Amino acid sequence: MLNDGKCEALQAVNETGFVLQELVLYLATHPSCGFGLARYQQAVQAYQEAMDAYVSQFGPLRADQAKSCGCWQWVESPWPWELED
């Protein structure tokens, strides 16, 4: 089982990412919907906050989030699918 809030943080990233993707699809067919555009902006912010919270506590989820400190450390952490249940 994931510990120290890791599971919850990853769930927040997944949920906000899902909402963001659904709004992108909605806006593809309703490009002038003011409500949809406002929700999209909120979803972008929520996703970024969830992603930032995860990365700051548990490390990168994407290669572009890996910080360089003299060596490539992206592969040193377990991949998301390698985490224990």
C-alpha cells in the first residue's frame, strides 16, 4: 500500500487530469461556451496545483519534471506502475 499520502496525491493528479481532458473534449464542440471556458481555466489551475503538490513531495511523474543536479536521476525513483499496492 502506498504511504504518506502518496496514493491520495496521485489520485488528485489523475482526477484533475481527467476533468481537464473532458473539458478539452467539451470545448472542441462548444468553443464559445463561457461556462466551459471558465471551468477549463479552473481545471488547468487545479491540475497544476495537484501535479506540483505530488512532484514536490514524491518526485517527478514525467521526464520534464526531473530536476538536474549533475546527473540524470529520472530513473532512480520507482515508476508509477512499479509502486506497491
